[in-house]
Amino acid sequence: MNGKLNVSSSPHIRDKVTTSNIMLMVVIALLPATFFGIYNFRHENAWLLVVVTTGAAVLTEYIYEKLMKKPITIKDFSAVVTGLLLALNLPPTLPLWMGALGSVFAILVVKQLFGGLGQNFMNPALGARCFLLISFTGRMTYFVYDGVTGPTPLAELKAGEAVNSMNMLVGNIRGTIGETSVLAIMLGAMFLLLMGIIDLRIPGTYIVTFVIFITLFGGHGFDPQYITAHLCGGGLMLGAWFMATDYVTSPITKGGQIVYGVCLGVLTGLFRLFGGSAEGVSYAIIISNLLVPLIEKVTLPKPFGKGGEK
């Protein structure tokens, strides 16, 4: 036997769950929000942007790995998840080439240049969204619904205007392709919870912390309609359930996940209430991604027999 084996110390844990299985489950969970977004923005041909952005992500990963003579990993569905998540975070009127450019940035710069799946330091889809937001601010903040352009309900709320929380819950509003319908997002989130892909620790802590923050500093006290509008707008639910819970860029320790969720809630509240933008979820998740090594260093349990009293 000439092959070298990597032997690690026990215990050895074996599980039938693979990366491709997990990623496929995430794709399935995103389908309700995807189909609703495609229908909701059918007049803007949102389906084309979804197809192009997702296809560009897969193609970029394939070409890079082929050129670098690395194992082809497109069958693990991670590139599909990245491209689909990016598409759901884009306005439906965005030019197709911008969506494709975002996918190239997500896969090539954020993911592959840092070593591929498991090595990226931030969520690739959100990294690409922020790249596009900085590069093409006008197109990334141009929203339309049923042929009428204007600000998102969250921007109207920040300006002191009244919003319809029920429309925000259902999704009959302006916004990005996948963020508008909270019902569709929660349907997918419940699927992930039932399948054991995610748990409540990160999204639950995130949402509760955010509600406490806007209750204390939002100027409306505990106003259910105000809180509901904030929860239903700005992609908070999409971010909390599908991007903040990313295995690669979130803490692995239970205590770290709680701290991570608190950071997400506080940062989102700060950006929304005191920043220039009405959104804030993307930046909150990326900054919290950067804090993960520090969070894990502080919350990592000490090995048995070390660090005790002498």
C-alpha cells in the first residue's frame, strides 16, 4: 500500500450527512422565496437574473478549478447556493451583466482565492452584494413593484411615513427578489429547522436582540406595528435564517453563537436607526463574520485538565 493515510486521534465521528446534502437542502429551502420573487417581479423578468447569477457562480467555480487543476466541486451545490442567495439579494431590475459580475466576485475573490469552501472569511453572496452596492449604488437601490418605482417600505418607515405591515409580511412590496415575502422565507426556514440543518440559536438571538435594540432606541417604545415592519423589511429574515447561519462564517461554539447573534442584532439596529441607510443587514453580517475568530477564541471551552485553579 503506497498511499498515505491521515490518522487523527479518537473519537472518530461518522455521519451520512455530506456537504452536498446540506447545500441541496438549503437550495430546496430557498425555493419558496425564489418562486415568490420570480412571480412577484414577473414584469421585470426576475427569473432571468436568478438564472444568470446562479449559472455564472457555477461556471466561475468550474473554470477556476479547471484552470488551477483542482478537484471540480460544483456537484456539492455550494456555488449554486452562493449564486442563488446573491440573486435573491438583488433588485429585479439590475442588469444581467451586473448580476454575473457579482457572482464572479463572490466565487473567485471571496471564496476561491481564500482556499475554497470552508476557507472563506465572509459570506460570499453578501460580500458580492456589498461589492455591487458600492460599485453600482444607483442600480442597486432602484426598486420597482408592479411597474411603480420608489423607495422600499423600510426607507419610508425611516422617513417617518406609514407602511402596511401586512403587505410586507406577504411580500406585495418593493425590494430585492427574495427579501419581500416573510411567509415564503419562513416556510424555507422551518424546513431547515425540521431537517436539523440549522437551529434557533443564531437567528433567534439575532431577532430578539434586534427587537430589544429598536424598542430601546427606536423612539417608538414597544410598538408592535413598528417592530413588525422592521422585522419584515430590509432582508432581515432572509439574512437571519439563511446567511447568518452559514456554517463556514459563523461560530461553532454554542456560547459563540449567542454572542454572534447579539452582535448581529446590535449592529443591524445601529445601522438602521443611526446610519444613512434603512437596511444594514448585509453589513452587520459581514462585520460579524470578521469577528468570528475573536468570538470563538473567547468562547472556546478549555480542554479538560487545563486552565483550572492551581
